[in-house]
Amino acid sequence: MAAPKLTIIALCLLVTLALANSQPSMNPSSLNDTVRKARIDAAQRTKLAPEALELVSAEAVTWRDGSLGCPQPGGHYTQALVPGWRVRLRGPAGVLDYHASVGGGFRWCPAGQAVEPLPGDGRI
């Protein structure tokens, strides 16, 4: 009887470890990748070189749902907290706001459409 119980416990432990290792990470390189993607998109929108755009802020945030703080009219979103990033770049017409999730979601959020993330300290 003890062998099947140990097998089940070992299997549960392996599944738990696999799930923990498969979660996206909130690390500086992930934030840097998001800043790079935001610069490329903003450069296309503004017709400027990516390095000509001023980085206003880049921070870790928690979005209130799957809209990543940029809900579209008529859109349906997961109702769960989403860890991610907010990157703000200044171009000639003002600040461009980019929202991302650590899972890979990424979008530009037009002025006036953004919903603030949950309050937090922005640290990774």
C-alpha cells in the first residue's frame, strides 16, 4: 500500500514543479523585450527612429483583466488578474501607451481608452 501512495505523491510533486517552471516570468529581460517592441511599434506610428522616442516609464503592473487595461468596445475578456508591463514613450504628438502581459500579450492603447492597472510599486 505504501508504494502506490509514494508514487502518487511523487507524481503530484513533478506536476507542481512543471507548472511552476512553465509560468511566464517577471524579469528585467522580459521588460526590456516589451520596451523594444513598443519602440518598434511607436517608430512605425510616428515615422521616427526607435531611439528618437523618449522612454517616459517602463514598469511591472497587474492588469485588472484580460483586456490588459485597454478594453475594446464589445470585447469580452477573462476576469482574472494579469501580471504584465506598462511602457510609455513620448513622440512628437504626445505619449504612446503600451500594455503587455508576461504571457506575451501586447498592444498599443490609444489616448483616453486606457484603464489604470492595480495600484502597486512597479518593482519586478
